Amino acid sequence: MNFLLSFSSPKAFYPLAGKLLPWFSALAIVLTAIGLYLGFFVAPTDYKQGESYRIIFVHVAAAWMSMFIYVVMAGWSAVGMIWNTKLSDMMAGALAPTGALFSFIALWTGALWGKPTWGTYWIWDARLTSELILLFLYIGYIALRSAIDDPRRAARASALLAIVGVINIPIIYFSVLWWNTLHQGPTVQLGAQTDAKMAATMLWAMLVMAVAFWMYTIAVVLARVRSEILERERSTAWVAELVLESRK
């Protein structure tokens, strides 16, 4: 615990993020290549949907990440509100654009899959509508942070929005169980019995893509936080020393 707390200050976290960034970037690239290869070239053709189903290897992983990132963002927001730490707010703010990106990808790929499968790009289905609300929550969070000049006030206002918006996550996840929706039910079920709903190769491709997207998220967040640290701490002595060293 003390080891983790030692990196809670922007000054200590900045060099650590710089060391971790190349590793997570490399993992993201390698795992994405493996996941796409498994999904598009190794996984068998679906007996009902044919080749069009392969978009799920991007769609499902992006949908998972859009929800997971929001929960993590809300967690960092709560930590920032309780302990008033700068780094927590920076982490939450850095996660929002990537979460919005994955929400958009999930909706976009879902529309591309829906046209040949359902006959339409969009329908006001419970799962689709709640995912669209998630995208609006991300956009609202980003807009609110940008609209308030005072960083402390911006952090508290956006954190409150992020925490309240968490209620939408279980709605997205359970919408296909709570309501009679056009969207198919959960394909991957923890604790399911022997009657698996998909081939093992399909499942592995989906899981590898999800991990790849998470590695990408960490890499991008680390890069954003490093930039945010330099912006907020630009008047400190350690940033001035860092700038002088970079110019040598």
C-alpha cells in the first residue's frame, strides 16, 4: 500500500508513467494483431450469420470497454472527491475521451452488424438506447470539465456527474434480461454449464481483443496524464528542471 501511495503525487507518477507507456503500447499493438487474426482468419464461419458476424470481435470488446472504463472513471472521480487528490482527477479526465471513443465504436459497429442482421442500422432498443446514453454521459463529462475554468470546481462537478452516471452501467448490462429487446442476450456467461454458445476460438478472439483494448486504454491514459501533469505543474521547480534537462 505504501508503495502505491508513493506514486500518488504528480511528480512521482510522471516518470513512472513514462516507463510504463512503451510496454502497454507494445502490448496493445501485439494483442490487437493477434485478436484480429484469430477473429477474422481462424474463427469459424457462423452457421447462421455467415461472415458478417466477425464484426463482433471489435463490437463486443468495444462495448465491454465502454462500460468498464466508465466504472473506472467514476472510481477515480470518487477517490478525487473523498481525498481531494490531483492525480485522481487527472486519471478520470484522461479516461473519458477513450471511453467515449469505445462507446462510439460499439454503436457504429453495432449499426453495421444490425443492417444485414436486423434489416436496419438503428432501432430504439433498450441496449442500444442505454449505450447511446453512455456516450452522451462521456461527452457531458468532457464538456463540463472544459466549461469550468477553475480546475478544483471542474473536478468536483465532473466527478459528481460521473458518479451519478454509474447507474446507467447495470441498465446497459441487464437490459437484455430485464426487457424484451431485439438485441441478443448475453453470449459470454460466467459459470455457464457445458452448452457453450460459441466456439472456443471465437471466445478467445473476443477476450484477446478486450485485453488489447484495455492495454490501449492504459497507454493512452498514461500519455494524457503525463501531458496534464506538465500543464498543471508547469510553474513548479521540478517541471522547470525537467524542461532544462530535455533541452541539453
